[in-house]
Amino acid sequence: MAILSASQATQIAKALSDRVRLQTYAEIARRKEVCVGELDVCNLVSRPTLSHHLHVLAEAGLVSSQRSGIYIFYRAIPERMAAYGVYLLSLANPNIVAEEEKLETA
């Protein structure tokens, strides 16, 4: 698993700091793949707003998209969230990063 830089972690934190984006990410993460129209959050915000939120999540590396005809399907990238979790844990315990680096080189 790649270790995030402070800049990457900040980008993820900003992406998840919005309630709608956090809810959108959680909904995508619960499923293997989801079409935009299937997201429950569609009832809360307009399509252009949802599109913006999905773009922010994608820029942060949290979701990927694939177009199939007129539909766009989104998937969570669990490795990115796991790396973010490791980064957050490393703030409390710097030894975690050292242990993670040892595992990657082994």
C-alpha cells in the first residue's frame, strides 16, 4: 500500500469534509459498482451538484468511473481509503509508517 503524502491526505480530508460527499462515498463503497442515477443522494442534490461532488472524490483518488453508453458507473478505491487510514494512524503513532514501509520492502 502506498504511503500518502501530507498533501494527498489533505486532499482526501477536504473531499470527505462535505456531508454530501461523505455520504456519496459511503454509498459507493458499500456497493461493488453503482450508476449515478442509483445513488440515494440524487434525492438531496441536483445532478450538476452531484457531478461536482463525484469529480472531487475522483480527484482525491477515492473513486473511479467507467462510462458504458450513456451511463457512468462509479467504484470506490478501498486501497486509497486504507492508505488514508494508515496516514491518520501515523499521526498518533509515527512507528506505524515505519512498520508499513518495512512490510512493503519485505
